[in-house]
Amino acid sequence: MNNIITLENLKVEIEKKREELNNLMVCEIDKYKILDFSQKLDKLIFQYYKFRENEKSN
């Protein structure tokens, strides 16, 4: 399996996580699970912007 991360892969993953987070919010699931999930999403978004910056500088 290829583990190379691309901007497009990150975009897709971020969108999936956003949808999942929205579903969690609607279902009124445990707030700690929502927080954990939200933090994971934040990390993906950070990766995306970091990767994008590296692409621009090259």
C-alpha cells in the first residue's frame, strides 16, 4: 500500500471527518468523544496546510 500523502488525499480525509463529526453532533454523542474526534480533525487540517505550504515553497 502506498503511504504517500497528497493534498487531494488530505482534502478527502478532512471532508469525511467533517461529515462524521457533524453526524456525531446530531446524535448527541458523548462530548468527550466529540472533542477527541474534533482534535483529530484539527490535526488533519494542520497537516493539510503544512503540506500545502511545503508544496508552495518547492
